Amino acid sequence: MSEQKNPALSPQAPPPRTAPRLPPTRQASEAAAADRAAHQAARERKDAQVRGVVSIEAMREAIRTASRALPPITEVPRLKALGTAAFRERAAQGLPFLMTGIVDRWPLAALDVATLRERYSDLPVRARVGDYVNTAFAPDRAMRDMHLADYLDLVAAGTEGLPPYLGNLEMRELNRLCHWPSYFDKMGPPRFWLGPAGTVTPLHCDYDDNVFAQVWGTKRITLAPPHHDEFLYPNAANAILFGSPFDPEAPDFDRFPLARHATTIECIVHPGDMLYVPAGWYHQVRSLSFSLSSNRWARALPLALPPAATAQLVSTVGSTLKSDTD
């Protein structure tokens, strides 16, 4: 009769050795880079199709070229509400302007923070937290999911440094409270921006026309024309969005000497104001008080492009799409 071994008394086998984690091979790194490039190219093709242009790069260059012919301005003019035809005629000049008599009629403008909390306390939101200025255009910036009531409590409690910010959010429950003019043939969905004094969106440009509505509170917006990107050290977040590390409110010309040549103008948007920001114009936005804003981007050719540039951009995309389907 053989002796049975007691497993409890048997010596334990050493744990299996795990292979050390090695850095990715050159082939793996190259494959990952190729995947990112392919994803970026696919997104740019889609963005170009949405806007009806041959390429986003061609559109950006056309915007910068047209900008070089703009007259210098020292302030943003303030106008009464414009109809669609008058708006497009004015926008064709390629310069920013403010309008009154639109936003103050919106049902949203009649609400206050207490009412917003009461009606929409359970609305899910995503807050920008931490140093969201220096990581504004990074894919991994810090965000925190919560409900609107939690966000308002967080703001009321106060934080050191930058206050948390609800920026660039779709809050569809609020859409019915906003009555947007039909200034563009195609528009993206409304985006909302909510936060206390001190919230900042750093200097950047969007290569789409933009209408920005100030619902509550006051903001300071610093603007620079598209062709001055050569002085602003731009970095691409994507084909449509470029950020700048230069802070026009606290200029550091030792780090960014070319920025001395950039022309900037400031405007203050008050409750009820609507600001038109032409495609390609750099802008930095700072809340001077508790603010609620909303904006919409066009999804079409910028209104400031001259007919010759527009014809070239559109005609080529037509032939390109045809050749793709042959």
C-alpha cells in the first residue's frame, strides 16, 4: 500500500515566473503610429465631406490667405440683431462683431442658478478639473463625471486654483430654451459652458464659423486674426482645432518672442450678447462672473472666404468624390 502525501505538508512550488515587461518593438511602435495616422486621415476626410471641401488643410490655408487682406481693427463693433441675409453680408467681411436683441429673448435667459438646480439637478455633466488650461488640448486631460447639482455644490464649496468648469457640453435638455437664428446652412448642435468667475478656455482657434451666446454673466474674450498664427506657436489638437501655449492676458515674450508681433483685441460679452467669431480667429475666454454661455459652430464653408477660393475648394471635392466612385 503506497504512502499518500499530505498536500498540506508538501513543500510549496515556487510561483511561476512572469516575463519582464519589455518596451514595444520598433515594429509595434510603427504599427501604432500608422494606426493613429490612418485614424486621423479618416477623420479629416469625414470633416472635409461634412463641410463640402476638398480637404481641411486646403480650407485652413484659404482662411489664412483671406485673413491677410483684412483691415486692422481696434474694437469689436456692437450691432442690433441682424436677419440672416444681413448677417451673412456682414460676416463676409471676415471680422468679428457683437449683436444684441437675440439672446435676451430666450427662455433660458430668464432662469437663474436656483431654478437651473431645481429643474435639472439630475442632469449628468462632465466637469473639467485640475489644471485644465495647460492640458486643454491633450486627449487625457482630467475630467470628472457628476450630476449638475453636484457640480453646483462643488463650485459653492470653492477650490484652490482653477475652479471646475462645465465646458463644451451637449445639454440637450436646455436646447428647447434657446432660439437660434438660422445664420448658417448647416450648424452643429448647441454646446454649453457653465462656471464661476475664473474659468478659462485658453487661446485657440476653430476653423469653423462660430456664434457665441452669452446667457448669464460676463466674459472677456481676447481675439487674434487667423494669419497671426505664425506668431502664436500653434499646436494641432485635430484638423479643425489648434491651440496656442501663449497667454495674451499674461504675455511671456521671453518664451514666445514672436508673439510680440501678434495683434490682439479684447471684447467684453454681457448677458444677452451674441458674438460672431469668424473661422480661424484665435480666441481666449475668461469668465469675469458666474456665467452660462452657449455656442454653435457652422459645418460649412466659412462665410468670409472669397468666391474664387470657395469655387476652388468645392469644385475639387466634386471631382474627388466622383473619382472615388468610378
